Amino acid sequence: MRRILAITGLNFREMFRDRGEMVSVFVLPLLLTWVFGLAFGSGGGVGAATKIPIADEDHSAYSQYLVASLDQTGTYAPDPMSEADARARVRTGDAAVAVIIPAGFGKDVERGTTATVTTVRDPGSTTAQAIVEVVRGATAKIATNAKAAHVTGDALVLGGNGIYPANAPDFPALFDEANRFWKPDPPVGTDSSAVRANATHSAELSAPASTQYSLGFTVFFVLMLAFSGAGGLLEEREHGTLRRLLAAPASRFEIVGGKVLGVAAMSAFEAAVLVGFGVLLFHVPWGNAPLAVAAVLGSLVLASTGLAIMCSVLVRTRSQLSAVAPALTTSLAMLGGCYWPVEITPPFMQKIALVTPTGWTMTALKNVVARGLGIESVIVPCAVLLGMAAVFFAIGLARLRIE
């Protein structure tokens, strides 16, 4: 066993001495995880308010009230600018929507004539649709206050035989008084509650958006690194390095065991790095059930190593493996749901995922990390992965030739 560990440690040190290998093994996976997490997940910009270009051409108390209504949401931040700049922001794709308050808006509100706010939006943006609804809500509130002020003013005039009392409040004061009745809560409201199928689905929906990419890229790059390690084993066989090791005081079992364990150790180290990266940068809840996560990733490492060893003995040269490995690992990642949730694929694709190690791994990891389930939810996936590993190793080691 000591010789096996010595050979394993040697392979591990060789990886850290190779700068090119370090880039492909660690820098590239971390970079891709970071980019995809920021682009499609919740990293970096979490909690930042979405800026809304607003052109206030009126500068009245009523237009300022509309701007303040958007600012109070906490989700959107008004960004004052000219009408031309606001429209340009949407046209160039720098903003999903722009709000334009025309000159005379305040006078129209006081006169009781139609006062219009213009929104310019990207028709394909769901964010723009949400902002437009917020603007509509604010303008509806202004219209309600204005109507109440007009009704009150008309009542004062009619009550005084057509003469407006000298000490009666003016329209802005009546508007503010009507607005006071909205605080702290609207006089009429809606109590809304979300109903979800079960707590498991609820937990998955509330998980960080970067969870899919943290899990997926961890699985994908563990598989990639296993193939890279198996390629190194194949290259040593081509160069005769393995054959020369037979002259050392080590048995064939110790040599093969050390090399295979080295591939598995590098894959496990890669998994640990990517898990830590997901926790620290994207706050993915990898640590909710550490034993379950360790069991799944350990099973994945064994299945990946076995598959890589099997493929390395089924081809003749390192160049052939280099051509096969990217196509095979990428296909397995796509079929298993590493790049996108397998739940959104057609039913026949979901069935195909059940014959891939990536599909079982993603199911198990989602059960624990995203859905909040316990270790019992990974027993079957781990058993399947270990069964696959046994088959792969049996084929690969039976055909492995050192000479």
C-alpha cells in the first residue's frame, strides 16, 4: 500500500509542476463557473437595484411623486436623464425600459384632463414588463388622488353656492390629503400567497440561481479531469515509462493501483476546489448535508475514473483519446443536465439521462444541495454510480497492458 500511495503522490506532484495542466485543471473550470454564474445566476450583482432611465420633462410635484414611487420599491433605481438619452438606452439594449414624463403632466393632473406617462421598452424583456406594471400602479395611484381632490373641491364649491371658500385648501393640498389615506397601507388590498406542490420543490425554487451551474460544472470538470489523467497514463504506456517501472521493486498491481488512484485523487481534488468556489463566491448551499455530498462526489469520481480508464484502453494512442474525450464528456454533460436542468428537456431525453453517470450525479446533487433532502435521497444514485464504476473498471483493468 505504501508503494501505491507513493506512485499516487508522484502523479499528484507532476500535475502541480505542469503550468499548462494547472490552467486546464483549475483556472479554466473556475473561470467558466464564474462567468456562467454571473451571466445566468445570482453572483456579483445580487441585491443591486435595476436602474431605470427616467426623463422628467415636467418637474412638477406630481412627476416627482411618480419618480419617488419607483425609488421606494427598493428593486428599481431611477436614473434621471434627457428623453433622447432615455430612448437611446433602450434602443441600444443598455436598458430594458425607459420612462418619459412629458412637460405639462402636472397641469393635466390638476385640470383633470388626461395626463399620460410614456414607457419605451424592449418587448422581449420580462424585466421591462415588470417595471411597466410598477409605473402603471404609480400612475393609477396619482389618478385616484387627483380624482379625490377634484371631487372634494367640487363639493366645497357646490356647498358654498358656487363660491369656493377662501380658507379652503388648494388642489395640491387636497391631493396630498388624499394620498395620506394610502399610508401605511392602501385602503383596499390583496392578500396573496404562493402555493407550491411540496416543500422539496419550494426549496429548489428558493436556491441560488447559480446552483445549476455550480453543480453542473463540478460534475463536468471532474469527468474531464479523469479523462486527462487517463490520457497521461496512456501516454506513459506509449513512451515505455510504465514498462520501465516493472524494474522497480513494485508489483504490477501496485503500479496500476498507484496510477489509477492518482487519477481518482486528482478528480477528487478538483471536485473539492469547485465546491469551495461555489460556496464562497455564489453562496450555493453545498454544505447542507456534507456526508451526502461526499458520498455522491466520491461515487462520481470512481465512475469517472473507471470510464476514463476503460476508454483509454479501447483506443490505441493519446491523440485518439484526445479526440474522443471532449466529444464524450460534453455529450454526457449535455445529456445528464450539467448545462441546463434536465427537467426542461423532452421526456425521452430525461430517460436517456438515466443511463449516464452525469444524469444520476446531477439528480443526487440536486436532491441534497437544491432540494434540501437528506442522505437517503442519494442512496440509489450512489449505488447506480458505483455499479457503473465496477463495470468500467472491470473492462478497463482487464484490458490494460503495461508493456
